[in-house]
Amino acid sequence: MKIKPYIPNDTSLAYSVGVTLDRFIKKKQDDFPFASGELSQLLRDIALAAKIVNRETNRAGLANIGGAFGHTNVQGEEQQKLDVIANIRFTRALTKGGEVCAIVSEEDDEVIDLQNSSGKYVVAIDPLDGSSNIDVNISIGTIFSIYRRVTPVGSPIQLEDIMQPGNQQVAAGYVLYGSSTMLVYTTGCGVNGFTYEQSLGEFFLSHPDMKAPLSGNIYSINEGVSNTFSQGLSDYITYCKSKNYSARYIGSLVADFHRNLLKGGIYIYPETKKNPKGKLRLLYEANALAFIAEQAGADATDGIQRILDIQPTSLHQRTPLYIGSKSMVDEALSFISKKSSVQENH
Ligand code: AHG
Ligand code: MN
Ligand code: MN
């Protein structure tokens, strides 16, 4: 019997499909000899739910799952059917694996205690971000944060397990259901992006070690409410225009953030008269994206302090958010710190 060594095939005939998310997660786990594999399983559970939500999103115009659900959530916002569906899908996926003890979701008023005190992790999630864009076929997303509980495994969960600042996240990520579907995540060792290959049903590594440009020329803000911006912020927007920056605002945070991460830019959701503390939620929107931003060399602040250092005081608390390329965030801060009060001339 002859044995011949394997020589890789000609890639011009059959291109390599690359590294699957599963394999990547496994490889990363092997880098930590004492890792138990639970976080890896948790990430896989999230990826599975993301595939299901991707399927639902893609047929939203066909199946009767578009439009309002007929209920408002604790934020006073009208829930869309897909908000509710995504919440069920992710909650179910996180329940099945056994790694999670509690979930904080935008769509649930209270903390969901999974009655699984042996679970090590707490997850905060925005199951469907940008849901006002569902019915008009524009990119939407999912955002998640993962924390290790601080009270002993085996004991009932406590508030301190939930109310952790963003700097305690062990992993965070987002899924973008866009022109292609991507999952981007970090465990604190850089950021990696995976693109979903629909026909194979797998996420493949497409954006290894993502780094945000230090600067850029995109600013993303809802200028429709600019009459209540602080003077400093108005001055910054005038400055962006004087530099001929491009205004780009999708109205889905994940999509706006992702574009700016790749191209260089700043996303701002400031305090306004209608939303004096900003609109975005600290626990399941700002923290995850701030962690990813920092890991990619970008920045995130509420205008005064680093997002990741904010000590949460309530579950659905909101925060102003200035996030994106480092030098643009610095520049914005230099304007807003000069004149910061929200204008009353609405
Ligand atoms: P969600 O759909 O999860 O409630 O989030 C909507 C958020 C965010 O995605 C987006 O950037 C922002 O709301 C848009 O708000 P405005 O319409 O006030 O600009
Ligand atoms: Mn959201
Ligand atoms: Mn949402």
C-alpha cells in the first residue's frame, strides 16, 4: 500500500470556503487551557438563534410576521411581531444550553430568571434592533452582552449579577441582517466578523481582526431633532458640514455602527428634549457596541465618561452615545464639553 501526503488542491478551481464560526470558536477555546467550553457553547447557541431569526427576517414580507404586535414594551415603544419572535428565539436558545442563569431583554420588563442556578452567565440582549425598519426592508440587527455572574454558581441570582458595568463583559457581539447577514463578536481579544452562507447554513470568517479606522468622514445622527441639541453638539454638526463629511443615518444602530466601524465615522444619539438621557439602552445596546468598538480601536462615551465604566442603576436605563473612530469621538467631545446644555428652543 502506498501512502501519499495531502497536497492542497488548486484553489482557482475550487475556492476554499474558509473557517466556520464553530471551528473558530473551538480554536479560540483551545487557546485557554482551563476554559470549560461553556462560553463557546453559549456563542454557538446565539449563532443558531441568529440563523433562525435571519430566516424569519428574510421572509417577513411573505409570512404574516410583519407589522405591529399590538403591545407596547416597558420602554413605551410599540413591539413589532418580529421583535417578539426574535425575543422568543433567542430566549429559547439561551435556555436550552444550560450555560445561562438570567437574561435581560429589551422586550421583557423584568429580568428573566431561568431557574438554572448552575448557569455561569448572564446575557443582556436587544433581540431585534432597528425594528421600525422591518416593514421597509432595511437592515436590522441583534445586539448581545455576556457577563459572568458574580454570586456563586448554584445560588439564586441576585441584582448584582445583573447590574454590572460594561467593563465586566466577557463577550459581546451583534448580528446584522443586511445585504448579507453577519455575526461580529469579541471575547476581549480583538473583534472578528463572520458572514452567513445561506446555502450551507454556516457563518464563515470573513472579517478577521477587525480594526476601525482612526478617523473618517461619516457622521450618523438623527438631525430631525437637532433643534434640541446642545449648543456644543450643534457646533460639532456645523463643523462636520464645513468639512464636507457625509451624513449617513439608517436608523438601525447595528447597521449604522457596522458601517462606521468598517469605513470610519461617528454615530451619535445624544440627549434631546424628548429623550433627556438619550434613547439607547446601556445594558443591551451601548455596552456591547462599546466593548466591540474599543476592541477594534474605536471609542465610546456618553459625552462625559467611558460607556464601559458606567455603573448601571436600572435595567432599561438609557444613555447618550458617541461611538466610532477615535479621533472623531475626541473631536465631538471637544465641542460638546464647551457648551453642553440641551437647547430649549424647540
Ligand atoms: P430598537 O428597534 O431596538 O428599539 O432600537 C431603535 C434604536 C436604534 O436602533 C436606532 O439607531 C434608533 O433607535 C433610532 O432612533 P430615532 O428614530 O429616534 O433616530
Ligand atoms: Mn435597539
Ligand atoms: Mn430592539
